[in-house]
Amino acid sequence: MIEINPDNVKEAEVVVAIPSYNEADSISYPVTQADKGLSQYFADKSRVIINCDNNSPDNTRDVFLNTPTQNPKIYISTPPGVKGKGNNFRNLFKKVLELKAKAIIVVDADLKSITPEWIKHLGEPLFNGFSYVAPLYVRHKYDGTITNNIAYPLTRAIYGRRIRQPIGGDFGFSGKLAKIYLESDLWDEYIANFGIDIWMTTLAICSRVRVCQSFMGKPKIHRAKDPAAHLGPMFRQVIGTIFKMMTYFDSFWLKIKYSRPTAIFGFGLGETEMPPEVKVDTERLRNNFHQGFDKYKETWERILSKDVYRKLFEIKDMPDERFVFPVDLWARLLFDIAISYRDNVIDRDLMMESLIPLYFGKTLSFVKKTENMTIAQAEAVIEDECMVFEATKPYLVRRWKDTAIPSAQAQRA
């Protein structure tokens, strides 16, 4: 680990951490807001701001260190050539334990809407008995479609906890939880990259520490992307991590039948401000969905149950104006793939790639259903879809147990 600690900070009760790779053009703003938040709301505690970086070649380090702050700063980095958000966090876990930190607040480096109050909202619960704090903020209905269509409904149905932003990017965790994270033997290439957020949320739930959500007071405004755009490795890493953790923690979740609310810290958003619109290229979504049938038909036949596979072809041939991807079909499809992932039926990277066009189809269905809805109305649709996931969970439990093979235990490694 590379470290620059100009103030020679040895201990800090409160840490604000900003993970980065090539964020020279954006990191200064969240640093300034975090600095104000620390001074305003944690004046009675020792404090430091840490940039955990991937040795960015774009001068992120110098921009971070040269941004004027009242609070000391530490720059830490992976060695040259070592990338990945998760690898940044491994360095962070080590550093905060070394500093004997009690509360660690993480914010994205590309945030445009962060205020000093965000530091308060994510940090205060950690001094009030909670060990993990997930954010609650208004997002545009088409921002965070991986969260809306996969991460939230799966996390809620499987682990029985309603955490609206399980991969929100901005969160808080205790020093105690940092130790659990660092000592976990559950680590792979996916988690070392973008799988890290869902890994942290799931590990917090399964470690039975106290978890809450906190109202952030402003919408999340960052570099939002069109859901139809190329997903890159992030999709594989996030969803693959969800499936890996399902296998690892099946003794935890197989007994859970219903979800329960997660404590909410704060008193409501108190804001009428709306996030900026996220444009969606529905034509591209449609084309990507249909092209998947030519490319992945044989793959799907191997990883899906016969009924789910047959129903996919029924919805493929629906006229565009009537197209809908039924939520119960989507839930069973994801549950089928989770089982195939557990059993390593085919190459797991290929499995994740083959899910992408199906995800585009589900996203298209959601966009068509909600295009004339407000953000609040679209949010209600997401909640209804989560209830369908929960109602469909017995299908997962039955198949998970019926298809279990002795070698499945070995796949946890």
C-alpha cells in the first residue's frame, strides 16, 4: 500500500473515505463538503479524510491533497497496476483499524449533490448503536436500474431485510465491522472490483450487526448512465457476487420467509428537489434483448428451468406495444441462474454475460410501465415487484434444496 500522510495522523475516531480511480476532475467537491461536515457535526472527535485510490494516472492524488481543508488528509493507494474498487477498500479496512476509527463514512468521488449534512446522516447512527448505515435518497426512476431490478429485490427477498440502496456507493460502517470485513475469507476478483458494495451490505446483514438506513436530504446526483448503454464488467461483478454470497450464506437465508423493514435514521427527506432526468434508449434495450436469443439460446437452455426457458420465448414474440416481462418470471429466472451459478453448470462469466440481454428486456418492460409515472409512482411499482419476489421465494427454496449436490459445498471456495 502506498501512503502519503502529511500530518502524520496516528489515530482518528471519524474517517471520511473517498474511493477513486481517475477522479481528478470531480474529487475536490466531495472533499470540500466532507471537510465541512466533519468540522460542523463531529467537532468533538478526532477526524481525517482518506482518499483510497487506484494509483490514478490523471493527478487525482495531487488534486485531493491540494484541496484546502480544515481536517487532515491521508492518501492511500494500491500499487501501480492493481485496480479495483474492492482493492481500495481492503486498504481502507487496514488503515481504519490502524487508526482505531469508530466510524467510517464513505462517499463517491463523482458526487455533485453531496452536502455537509450527508456526513452527519451517514456518521451519526454509528455513534447510536448501529454498525452499518445505508443511504436513502431520491433517485430518478431510471437511475440505478441494476439496484431496482436485481440488487434490491434479491437482497430483500433472500435475506429478509428491506435495504433500498444495497449498492448505493455512499454508506457508513463501524470499526467493528471493518474488522469483520478484513478478516472475511470470502474474497475473489469480482469482490476486489465492483462487487464490493453488495458484499459489504450482505456481510453486514449476515453478521447480524445493527443495520439502518439514513435519509440523505438531497437527491443523488452523479454521473448517471443510460440503462441501455454498455454495462461493462460492473454488471458481472455485482450480480456474480450476489450469487456467490447466496451459496456461502444459504444456511442463513433458507430459513427466512418474509422481509422486515430496516430502521430509518432521520425524519424524512424534507426536500422537493428532484434529481435530473435519465434518458433511456428503448430501441437499444429492445434490440439487445432480441439479439440475446440468437447469441445465448443454448446457454439459457442449460441454466434455466424448462418452464422459464419456454416462457422467455413467449414474451419475445409479443408485439412491441404490448411487451411486458412478468415479474414472477424475472424472479424465477434469477433464482434459476443463482442455482446454476452455485453448481458451476457452465463458465460463470458466460452465465453473467448471458443474463445481460434478459436484464435489458426487464428494464425495457419497467420503462414502458412507468414512462408516464412520477418518481414516487415508479417507486411504488418497485415495492410491488419486491413483494412478487418474496412471494416467489418458495420456488427458490424448493429448487435450491432439491438440486443440491454434495459438490456444491466445494463451490463455495
